[in-house]
Amino acid sequence: MEKHLKEAVKIFIWFMIGACFFTVCLHFIYKEFQEMHRFDLPEGPAVKVMDEGTTWFPFDILKGE
């Protein structure tokens, strides 16, 4: 019985070490992607594509437009 308890404690400790390592790796990966500029500002004579006054499609149907 004592042997099984030692093995269970050893497995639990290795699991906790692995979980902490995995969490730290995910934190660094997340931080790296947060610092990456995915959408650069357009250069030159750019035109704004989205109009601020547009409404969501289903509400137009409910209004009868």
C-alpha cells in the first residue's frame, strides 16, 4: 500500500510540473501573439471601407425596409 501511495504522489508531482510548464508556455505564446501587429495601417491614399451608419441586416427586415 505504501508503494502505491508513493507512486501516486510521484505521478501527481510530475503532473503538476507538466501542467505548470504547459501554462507558462501558453503564456509566452499568447504574449508573443499580442505583440505582433496583425493589421498594419494602410499606406498611401486608402479609402475607408466600412460605413459607420450601416445597420445589422435582420433589423432592416423587421423595420419593413
